[in-house]
Amino acid sequence: VYLGSYSGWYCVHEETFYTDTQVGEDHLCPECHRPVEKKEEAAYFFRCKKYVKELLEFFDQNPKFITPESRKNEMVNNFIKPGLNDLCVTRTSFDWGIPVKEAPGHVIYVWLDALTNYISALGYLQEDDSKFQKYWQDPKTEIVHVIGADITRFHTIYWPMFLDALKLRKPTRIFVHGLMMMKDGKMSKSKGNVIPVPPLVEHFGVDAVRYYLAREITFGQNGEFTPEQFVERLNMDLANNFGNLLNRTMGMIGKYFDGVIPAFDGDKNELDRNLTELAKKTVALYETLNDDLKVTEAYASVMDLVDAANKYIQASEPWNMAKDETKKDELASCMSHLANVLFLTGTLLSPILVTKTESLFDQLNVPNELRNYESAVAFGKLGGVSIRKATPLFPRLDAAKEVEFIKELMAAPKEKAAA
């Protein structure tokens, strides 16, 4: 860190200086696209150029340090290769910020102070640094930052450099999630194009909103919200597919086995074997994808299993099995497989379906001691219990009506919508 004088284009909204190249002829902030102003002041700088070579080598040696890879390419091509300027870490033109004792008149402002919170919050350089030693210094600890796209530069360029200067380990991985986009650009409070979440959750339920965000918008990419997409996704996946599987299964167990889920007794035919095998493959894929932060793909794999279970019903034709006494064991196996698929998929979807999962378990009457991940993924643990009253988890939405509701919500004054 050294004392110097900075002259550049400053954006008060992004709290960042930019170069002539970055602001262009129109002198607009490359992040928020609002006017910047020319400023010059005494400031302390972090010597970024000293660490550029080491950082690029680290990127090459750790290809998953920044994901998606497109974000790494963006940082290298847009910021490092054109010539990375040293980072201004103090200001003297205002007094809000953290005062620098050694340099009266200077205050530290983002990002130096903000990023060091990752380690200071754990006790770095404090009397009790046990959490820092456990959660940061321990090589067995995986450190993952999940950040928004608009703060990628600070986390993937400056933060690793700060840590190099302190001779501390870098995060294991920095995952950059996308932005929620509208037709006129990214969703932003300052632009006034934010969809108010509270009334959306109140009307459709928190599970529906969470499911849409996780399933429709690929984690790591920008996503565009439209009322039509929102309603279509809920109807297609939750009402028609997942909800339909539950309703059909509950109805048949009630009709053919007096409401008692038959005990799981292995696979009785090829259709059973295929479904069991797919269930096990889904668990393995779900875990692999989630470990790699491919969240959208992980939940898509679960819905593929739900879809397969619905097709299993059509192929098995339990209504015909019920007419043939010799097929009773196969019918029982069919119901057992379906109940256990519901138990499994409900468990796998529980991180996003945070309220409906318990309702599903209640309807299946899953014993409390089985309501855990280990029991669900074992496949076949659920059986010998009486189901409870069936209640639709996700009633089908009237598309025209609900799309109009969301459009009115988007058009409403923000103060009213947030109330």
C-alpha cells in the first residue's frame, strides 16, 4: 500500500473509479450506466500490478476457482489484460468510512474493509482466532463464496490479491450467480423495475417462488422474469407433474389397499427395476450436481424422476392389475414404488419446497424417525403406514388470471406493492 494521488472518472453509485476506456466517450459508468464525474484526490493505493502474474497463474492452476468460466474470461479480458490499475483504498474527500489512524484525513471505504470481513468476522488477528483457524486456515475446510455478478471483479481479482499480500489461503471457489433481468435490463431498485417479492410470495406461496427461481433460471446465468413464464412453470412442473403424481398415487392407495402403503418388497418386474434404478441414479446425480453448485440441473434431475414415475403409472396400468388377483403382489409393488418415489423426491426438493415437503410427508404419514435424508435415499423404507387425507399441494393456476395479477403487481407503485 502506498500514498499517491488519483485522478479518474468516479461513479458515486458504484463507489468506484474507472478509466477513460471503461467510461467511453459518453462518460457513463460501465456497471450502472449513469454519468460519472472527474475527480482527483490524495489516496492510498493497493499495488495490484505486483500480484497480477501470480493471480493469472493461480487461475490456470485452479480452473474451477471462478465459475462459470465465462466470468473468469470476463475478468481477464476486460480488466487484467487491458492493464489493471492499482486499487484506491482510502478517500480524503469525505469523512464517512473507517478512519486511518496513521493518516489523519483518510478513511478506508469499500472494498478493502468489506472483503476483509470474511476473515475478521472469524477472529483474524484477534485473541480468540479459533474460528479463523478452523474455517479459513484448515486445508480440509472448503471455502466457497457465492456472489452476485456485479461484484465479481472485487471478489475474484482484488480479494485474492489482498490474501496473497497477507500470505493467507484463497477461497476454494468463487461462484458467480446471475442477475434477474427484465426486458429493459437488470432488475434494480434504482431503475424502479423491481418485482415486489412479499406480495408475490403471499399470493403464490414461498415454495412456488423459490421453485421458479431455482428451476427456471440456470444458476450462474442471468435470467429473465416474465409473468407468463412464471405461471407456466408452476403449472407444468408443480401442478401437472409433481402434484398429479401425488394425487394419483394417494387415490390408488386409498382405492386398492384401503389407504395403507404396502411394504416395499423389492422389484417384481422390469418396470419396477427401471424405476428403482432411476431413483438411485437420481440421488447420485443430485449429489454430484449440487456439490458442483449446478443447482438448476440438480433439481431438473429430480423432476425427471417425477416425470418417469408418472410414465411408470401409465406403463404399469395398475387399474388393470387390480382386476387380476394374480397381479396383487405386482400392484402392491407398484404402489410401494410410487410412495417411495414421492418420499424421495419430496426430500430432494425440500431445500426449495420449504413448506410443502412437510405437507407431502404428512399426507403419506411418513414416520418422524424416517423424515431424514438418509432414510429417503435408501429407497424402500416407507411402507406399512396408513395415508392421511389427500390435499392438492399445488392447485392448477388459471393462467390468464394469474398473469394479469402479476402484471398489475409490476405496474403498481413500489411503495404500495411492498406494503
